[in-house]
Amino acid sequence: MENITKNNINYTFKMLYIIAIFMVVDGHIGRYDYLSLNGLLRYQNYHLALFMFASGYFLNLTKEPLEYVKSKLYRLILPLYLWNFIYGIIAHILNNYYNFSLGSPINLYNLLIAPLTDGHQFIYNMASWFLVPLFCLQILSFFILKPFEKSKYIKEISLIFFIISILIYCLVVPIAPQNNAQRNFSLLFFRTIYFFPSFAFGFLYKKILEKHDTQSSTIYFFTILLAYTTISILYPNHIHTPSWLNDFYAPPLATLLITILAILFWLRIAKILAPIVKKSKTLTTISNNTFAIMMHHFIGFMIVKATISPFFKDFNHYQFHNNIWYNYFPYSESLTSWIYIFITIVISLLISFTTKRFYDTIKRNIKHLL
């Protein structure tokens, strides 16, 4: 089964981005994860790794080093800091004037250092912690692999790169600051190493495995789910937390195998569903704006909660003001959590469109003045 492409657009990975960002939003809103196959494929074990896998797949070694670094700073780090400043202001206003108690004080540390070492400083943008390890892996991998860009042994090098990532993962993850929430640069290091094999696997898949990925879907899914089920039986309570490197109740290789198997499972699902994305402007728009959804979905949740709060007497206003994880579900969480997901994605897209329009307007005016 081949990836569906048109005008150099890979719709299989467009669909994979949609699946991954849906899991991120769904996983943050409640206990009923719609795509977890009744709890077998638990999101936290792999949903962010799907983004890392895709990033490794699309690693572009043809760019010049300075050009590559600039592009990643522009696309990831600059907006990360801009939105960190905006959410710092929002948290400051809500905490000081509207009786909220969410997020840390706005200061130089939380504006400049915490986005790198923590990411949870202003709460509303805490999902953006993932962007810094992503940036680090992109830059690190680019400079490691760039010298081999035109090598006739690039396939073998991609395999060696993946093996090395596994070895480093197995050495480092067991000594990660589990349950200590060490909010410093060591945490950034551990987060980066944790995602290293997923990124390297994406590069390996592009260079070697993709052309061999032609098995019957029936056999493919049965094999992956059987292996995944076996590991889940051996380690039934395994659901770790990537942000803090917590709760590793399985050996490193088993933890990594859980992630790789889930990536392969959802990659095949994405291939099957790729024609739908190709025909849908809405799904393509969602896929193109996963950064915005990642950045803004918590504020989307808050807007939904603020909107429905006047209509339900049992809405807990104290929890709303003090606990970001408090979510009110009218009637039933399993029946109404999809409303949060849908509206939050719409809100995130509106924020993205508005800021892009604002940026384009400023850019045009500057060019006009010059």
C-alpha cells in the first residue's frame, strides 16, 4: 500500500497528523479516549511520538545548515516565545483581576527560560513543551546526518542511526527524573532522548522500510495488535507520561516497542484514510494547523467551560478558577466530551487564522513603508 501524494503533498502523513492531534486534544479532556481501542492503545504511550516519527520522515538534508536552523527557529521557537508572552499576559490578567489561580507569575525566568526547561509555566500553553525537544532533535539529527546526504550508504546509515538511538534511549530513560518533575535543562535532555528513537525510526522508514510496507492489512493489523496485546498482558499498568518521564513500569525495550508498534498501526490507518483527506479541505486545514491546535487547545477548553458555566447549577466555579484539569460534562462525559474536542479545534483554527491575517497585514504595511 503506497502513500497517496499529489503535488508533493503526502496525504498519508496529513492523515497521521490529524490522528495525532486529535489524540492530544482528546487525551487532555477526559478519561474516554475515543481512539484507544477500549484502552489497548493508550494515547500517552505514543501520540506525541507520531509527530516525531513524521518529523524524522520529512527530515530535509538538502538545505544548507544555516538555512535549516533559521527555518526551524522561525517555525518553532519564535512562535513558541511569542505565544508564551501572550499567555503569560493572559494568565497575569486572569489571576490578578478575575480570581483565577492558574499559571506562574510573569517574570524573566518564565518568559525566557521556562519554555525550554518546563513548558508548563503559564498552564494555558503547556502542551507546547513538546516543541523544544522536537526542535532539538531536528537540529541534532540534521547535523549528524547532513555529511551523509549524498552517500551511497545512506540506507545503512539510517539503520545505524536508529540502532544508536535505541541504545541511547535504553541507557538514559531508566535514569530519567521519574516522579521528581525536575524542571531544568536536564529534563529537556531526557525529553529529547526519549523521543530520539521515534524520530530516527521516521528517517529509517523513509530510507528503507517504506517501499517494503506492502503487506495485506489483515495480516498487518493482526500481527501488530497481537504483539501489542502480548506486551500489554506482560505489563498491564504501563502508561507513562512523556512530559515528566514518569511511570515507566516496563523495561526500556518494551516501552519503545509499544511506541513503535503503535506508530506502525496508525500509519497504516492513515494510509487507508488518506483519500478522505485528499478530498476534504476541512481535514487538510486541520492537518496544516496542528501547531495552532497544540498551542491553543487548553484555552479552547477554558472558553468552552466559561461559555457553558451559566447554564448548569452544578458547575464548579471554584474548580474552574483553580484547576485546569476540571472539565464539566453535561449529562455524561462519554457522551459530551466530543463537544469540547470539536469546539476547541474550531477555536484553535480561528486563533490561527486571525493571527496569520494579522501577521500578513503587518508584513504588507512594513513593505509598503519601505
